[in-house]
Amino acid sequence: MKSFRHRLLLTTLAWIGILLAGLFIVIGQLFSYYVDPQDISRVWISLVCIFIVAMIISVAIGYRIIRIHAQPIDNITQTALQLAKGNYRARAYETESLGTAQLSLTINVLARNLQEITTVREMEQERLKTLIENMGSALIMIDRQGKISLVNKFFMDEFSLTKNDIQEKFYKEIDIPHVLERFIENIFVTESPARDQLEFISGLNKKHVDVYGAPVLGEHERWLGIVIVCQDITELKHLEQIRKDFVANVSHELRTPVTSIKGFSETLLDGAYQDEATLLSFLEIIHTESNRLQFLVKDLLDLSKVEQTGFQVDVNPTDMNEVIDRAVEMIKPRIEEKSLHLDVQQEPITVLGDADRLIQVMMNLLINAITYSTANTTIKIKLHQKNNQAVIEIEDEGVGIEDSEIGRLFERFYRVDRDRSRNSGGTGLGLAIVKHLIEAHQGKVDVESQIGVGTTFTIYLPLWR
């Protein structure tokens, strides 16, 4: 810009100098004809002085004129260069000059439009980035050469990848399951959308993902690559399997007592009722199976109630010693029937809980301990305080539980020893009910066990203050 101004200034001064020099020569020649030769030197000196003064005045006037007309052009040029560099906040001075006013206004309108377009584009890009990063599904985009162009955080977390693992890499170079790699290859081959549920091993666990893939098309149906979206459905598959197991277990548990009742009642109706001994024996079996069926239905109703969303217990200051005493009193006949010893060690503790539900918890745990204990062994109940919590321990000297089975103890219908628990009348729902009730009290339950030594259930409940 400065070179333009300098060139314009030099050109103007050159023309002014030429004009003044020509004028100076013409005037000098005229004076040489009409002025006395003795005064000619003074005339020339006067002309030189006049010439110098005229040049200075001409330079000043020229610089002023050039500044008025050239500076807006310099400013507009500078603004245009800033816009070309991407600085859309640059603005030109809007002067009153007739030659540049319209140009300055046009440049500023262009700058404002570019700034607005850039702002909108940045907002859309930020929204798209936020959407992709927080969409809750794993996403990967691959260009037509098979190179990874975009990956979100969920994808990297899902397949234990880092930015260094995917940067400037092709999809066949990254560590993803082979089933997913084959799915991607199928999308490239068919160039059509596809959906599938994939199963693979991740570490020590089996994972299930619902995967959808589709080609990415640009302008004029130009094929740009593919996009893959993966949704982890491992938990859904697990819940579906639990539902299937639950239906199968309920059907089995209901079928057994119903079959017994139906069979023995048909036998009695066929004439067996005439034999008094047979009649009493069959009626006793029917009564036992009816009780078993009643307990199963009751536990199913209880479990359904405590598993409902929003289930709450009626918490109040509750004397835990009284809860334990009442539970022990209710199961005492079963303890005496099996010749077991009961050792209760209690401290005066008040918890924040529902007394009836806590009695149900204690009875379920004690019945479980009785079921898996052998005769002439001891069941210990300990109540004490630790870290601002009430701690209740129910320890037996039973058969114990394998480490691999402890994680499934609180599943519905899960039994460590199916034959023993079924013969004892257990429904397989007691520990599941215990877990949900304790969690409803904002507490937790832990299990420790050794084969041949025994099992200890530990309950932690909030104290009342």
C-alpha cells in the first residue's frame, strides 16, 4: 500500500516539477528579452526562489490531495488482505470521499457477511461435535480408501483405543474385533446400509453390540466412505437372559407342587381315599406342597413389589435388638428341630429403618443359614457399630460357597445346592428380596464364605441420630 502512495506522490511531484521547470525556463527567456542584462542575475535568483517556494507549496498541496484520495484505498486494501487471511472482524474506514465511499461500504458488508457465515458455521460444527461426542453410541467414519476420518470418545472407550492408535490409520490397522472388521468390509463391498448384532470377547467378558453401517454420499451421489454406529447391548442381553431364566424357573417351581397336588388328588379320587393311612399320607403331601406353593407366590409378590421403580420403605427409628429378637423367636422351632445352637451378641443400636422389612430380612438370612447348616453346629448373630453404621453379621458353620458362585447368590431362583434348598421348601427368592430391601434402606450386604467352614452374611445399615 505504501509503495502505491509513494509512486503516486513521486509521479505527481515529477509532473509538477516538469511543469514548473518549463514555466521557469519560459519566464526566464521572456525576462532575458525585456530586462536589462545587468539585472538578469537578480531576476534569475528571484525566479529560483519563486521556483523553490512553488515546489514546496506544490508538494504540500499534492501530499494533501494524495493523502485524501490514497489513504482510503490503502485502508481498503489492508482490510481486504485481513479478510483474505481469515480475519473477518476487520473493517474499512467509511469516509465521505466520493471515490471510495461505496467501495468501503461494500467491503464492510462483505466482511460482516463473512463473519456471520463463519459464526454460524462454527456453531454448527460445535453442535455437531457435541452431538457426536455425547450421542451415547460408538461412531466411526471411514473414507473411501479405508482410512479413519472421525471417531468419537464412545468408540475409543468401547474398544479400548487411544488417539495415537487411530490417528492417520486405516481401519484394518486398529485393534477391533474381527466380527466388526468383517461387517465393515461387507459395507464396502455391498455399498448399502446394513444392521447386525455382533458378539465378541472383550477381556474376560462376552460383549454384545448392535451395529449399523451405511455409505456416506456427497454431492451428485458421490461415494465418500461409510459410517458405523455401535450400541452396547450387553446389559440388555443379560436382562433378557435373566427374564428367560426367571420365566423358566417360575414355570419349574410352580409345576412341581402343582403336579404333586394334582397327582395325589387324582389318586385319592380314584379310590385311594378309602385307605385311611394312604389318605392321611397323601393329604399331608398335598398340604406340604400347598404351603410350598403359597410361599412361592408370596415371595414372588414381595420380590415384584421391592423391584418396582420408586419402591420405598417406611423408615423410622428402629431398635435393631428388638428386630433380631423377634426374628429369632419366629425361627426358633426350626433351629431346635435341626439341633442347632444359636449365639447372639448384641450392642444397643438404633437404626433408621422399617421394622417389619428388617424382620423379613433377618428371617430370610437365618432360614438360609439353617438350610445349609449341619446338625449340632452353631449360628452366630453379631450386632455392633462400625464407621457410623450398624453392622449385623449372620455366620453359620455350613457347607460354604464356591468363590465363583458368590456373585450369583442374590439372583432370583439361584441355589448353591438345589436339591437341599428345594427339599427344605426354599423358593430361591429369599436372598434376592434381602438385597433389594437392604438397598432400599440405603445399606448394603456382603458375603464371605469358605468351603467346609461356613458362610457369613454382613449387613450395613445407617444409624439413627
